[in-house]
Amino acid sequence: QVQLVESGGGLVQPGGSLRLSCAASGGIARTNIMGWYRQVPGKQREFVATITSGGSTNYADSVKGRFTISRDNNKNVMYLQMNSLKPEDTAVYYCRLTMSVRNFWGLGTQVTVSS
């Protein structure tokens, strides 16, 4: 049973930084794609960044140059380093794992950017 657990969210002032983590467990295939998505109430969940098991990355335009996605394949952990945070980055951030066309989601972690 695949499980994804996010951590690292919290309250931060504009311009600040946070690092999110996503720990995956339970039958993780060597070849997979992990990613971060975010959602605010009343809006659809949106793409933030993805990283393949080979290390290729992709970012939403809104976070390019500010966020960095990375992963440790030995530990099955993915990270999102978020710098220069803006109030519009406020959302619940979700971890997603894609294996063999199946998607698995974590429960999310709240990020609030406010002064």
C-alpha cells in the first residue's frame, strides 16, 4: 500500500522560505515521477513542479526561479525548497507519486504566507 506523507508547511512572512518534504513508502517502483501540486479553497488543484526518478524537473511558470524540487531516491523522499514566498503561494501543498499510470496522493500540508 503506497503512502505519501507531507511535512514542513507552516506560516511564513512574505519573502521568507520553507522546505516541504514528502516521504513515500510501500512498494515504490524504481521508475516513477513525483510532484508537488497546490490548491486553495474554491479553485482547482494546480501543478507546481515534478521530478522524475532520473532527476529531470519541470516547474510552473509562477514558481520558476523561486522553488526547487529535489529527491533522494535511496530514501524515497522528495523536497520542495520554496524561497521568496509570496502571499499568492498560500495553499495546501500535495505530494503526488505516479507509477505505471497510477497516481497516488498525500493528504497535504498547509503553507500560509502572510505578514
